[in-house]
Amino acid sequence: MAVVRKARIDDVEQIYKLIDHYAQQGIMLPRSRELLSRIIDTFVVAEEDGVIVGVGSLCKLGDDLVEIRSLGIAEGYKGRGIGTKLVETLLEEARRLKIRQVMALTYEVPFFESNGFRVVDKGIFPEKVWTDCIYCKKRHACDEIAVLRRLD
Ligand SMILES: CC(C)(COP(=O)(O)OP(=O)(O)OC[C@H]1O[C@@H](n2cnc3c(N)ncnc32)[C@H](O)[C@@H]1OP(=O)(O)O)[C@@H](O)C(=O)NCCC(=O)NCCS
């Protein structure tokens, strides 16, 4: 069974590879090893038999808004509740920070809906949400859907 825990610096290589797998398919934004090392404290991982099988991170965007980023489950491990466990851990972290709004940009709407998120208009979010988009090939034709969960 996968165990979810805070990421450590020695997880960087495995996190990098998992994200890169989906980045190459255009599903996730690429993250360099250097960036991952710098923001490793924002990541949680799911580990099974010493292997990282899922990752996710929380990016603070404002006093009352965080974004779930880089959420990915390794091929062969999807559909076993690991993504849900990671999201629950990230929501717990948002609660600890007393941040009430958690958003994500995604193609996986049913997954987020089953975790209590709802689809919202992208226009409701501040400029800061879009700063990462310069790294995305699709920035002028973004087809990702914004989802939001309020924690009150
Ligand atoms: C999306 C993703 C993170 C989901 O993780 P997961 O571990 O497979 O999801 P879970 O097993 O926790 O599924 C939870 C629920 O969502 C549903 N679900 C998951 N993916 C789904 C999909 N593509 N379509 C419909 N329902 C889906 C499951 O059926 C389950 O519902 P249930 O509890 O009613 O049975 C994973 O499939 C993934 O890594 N995808 C590729 C990368 C990606 O798109 N990441 C999202 C970037 S924001």
C-alpha cells in the first residue's frame, strides 16, 4: 500500500522523472531538477516499496488561495486511490496554513469533482495564477479547466 509523506531532497530524481513523463505528453508542466530542489518543501509523494508512485505540490498564490500543481500518479498505479490520498494530504496542508481556497488547472475534471472540487470560471482568479503559463506551449490556447474547493 502506498504511503503519503512530505518529499525529501533525495526524492528529486524520481519526482523529476514522473513529472517529465507527463510533461512530454503535454499533460503537465515540466519542472527542472534545479527548480524541484528549490521547492521540494511544497511537495508530497506517495511511496510504495521504496518507489515514488505519485507526486503533488501546493503553491501559495495569495493570502487565501493555493494551487495544487504537479499532481501525477505513475502509470500502472492509477485508479487505486493514490491521487485522492495526495489531494487529501495537500488539502490538510492548506487547512494547516488556514487557507480556505484550493484551486487546480486540469484536464481531469471528474477526478477533482469526486474530491469535492467544482468547475469555476478561470476569470475569477488573480493574475498570479497565470505566471507559470509562460512555460507552457499552449499558453495562447489554454484548454485546461479551473476547479476550486472551498474549505470552510
Ligand atoms: C488524475 C490522477 C492524478 C488521478 O489519480 P488516481 O490515483 O488515478 O485517482 P484515484 O484512484 O484517487 O481516483 C479517485 C476518483 O476519481 C475518479 N477518476 C480518476 N481519474 C478519472 C478519470 N480520468 N475519469 C473519470 N474518473 C476518474 C476515480 O474513478 C475515483 O472515483 P471513485 O472514488 O468514485 O471511484 C491520475 O490519473 C494521473 O496522474 N493522471 C495523469 C496526470 C494528470 O492528469 N494529473 C492532473 C494534473 S492537475
